[in-house]
Amino acid sequence: MEEYILKTREDGTTITVRDLQLKLLEMLKDIDIVCRKHKVQYWLTGGSCLGAVRHKGFIPWDDDADIGMLYEDYLKLLEAVKDLDPKKYIVQSFETHKEYNVLIPAMKIRLKHTYCEEYNALLKNKCKDSDGIFIDVFIIDYVSENHVKDFVWRCRNGILMLLIAALENLHINPLPLKKRYVRNARKYGKQNQDSPMIGFDLTWCFNSFFHPVVYPKESVFPIQYVPFEDTMLPIPKRPKDLLDAEVSVNHMSYPPKKDQQPKHIKDIAF
């Protein structure tokens, strides 16, 4: 198996993608325990879901891990994570840290005594209590079947996203704008709670406004536990719908060799 090196230490030893994946796997197992205990329904998303389907574990070059859940389960998660070992984990979200960058996933569960820096400057961590290795938690919410209405709402938060990013980069915490940004997302989800379609909530505006990640709710539930490395983790009932929307309709085909590289981590230490 090819080794993907993330960092070479001063003593010549290396930190590889596989080293990171083993840490992330440990974290996913701990998160799964508290989610089961508190009946939080969640599933692997993005590359993590693709890894489960195509590799029965991590994609060999994948350097992060993502989970998603409906907003109602996210509210449960805010309580459930209190059962994580406080000596081991720090939980960061807008609910726990008012300086939290609302342009990134709704929550980051970080591993203490580790460090990582992401490439994208827009996604910088604003919380000072930890820059540790993390699991991203995305809120999945109801979306309108009316494409025009959906587009308008995404543009509305897209404009706020640009304003928030500009102020954050000037080291200003635009708390009123952040509250409005999150409030818009909650309002839009609530307006469409009878819709059969779900997708990333409006706090995640990085996907195209014209082609947002949307798929049928019925393709997710009931979730199924499938082999993932040496454990079992949850994915949607019909993962193809999610992966077609979030990755590619050709998701079972490997990308060109030049694209088989880690892309998220700029620096790392543990």
C-alpha cells in the first residue's frame, strides 16, 4: 500500500495519512458509542461514506472524516458529546464558542494533545482552546423542491458568508451577522420540514448554488451499519443517492493517479 506522507519530523520520522486515519478511527468509535447511547442518528458523509462503500474503510489518501445528521439529532448531539472523555476531547461549535467560525461545519470534535492546520484560510479555526485533529459534523436539513426558492435562500446566506469571511479576516467577530446566518439556516429548514428532500443546511454554502447537494430523505433512513476498517459504522440506507449528489455519479471509479493525494491538512503533530 502506498504511503502518503503528511509531515516529516525533525528527527526524520514521518506522520502518514494512515497514522492520521487510525487516530480518526479511534475518535469515530468513541463518537459512535455516545451517539448510540443518546439515540443520535447520524451517518458518514462525503469521502468517509465513499470509503465505507468502496473500500470498507478510509479512502487510502483521505485525510479527514465527516459525519452528518438531521438538525433534530444535532440538538441531541450537543448533549451527547458531554459524555465524551473531557481529558481526551474538546467540542467546538457556535453553541459552545461564540468566536466559532460559522462558515465551517456546525461542529468539530477535536482530539486533545494533537495539532492540525487546514489549507483553506477561509476555514481557519477561531477557537483558542484547541487546534487538534478533528471529526467534522455537518447538519443535514430539509430543502425546498422549488429550485428558484432554494437558489434565493442560498444566495442570501452566500452574501452573508462573504461579509462574515471579510470581517473575520480583519480579526473582527461579526456576532450579529453570524447569528443571522445561522438563524436563516434554521428558518429555511423549518419552512421545508414537509419536503421529501434533504441536504447540507444553509450554513454550508461552499457547494454550487445551482447544483446543491440534495437527496431524498427516504434514501437515508433507516441507516445501516456496515464494515469500516475493524468496526461497523453507519451510512445511508441507499448511499448511492448521497454519493451521486455529494461526490460524483462515477464515485465507484478511482480518480486519476494525480488526484489520489491528501488535500486538507497543511500541518500536523501528535
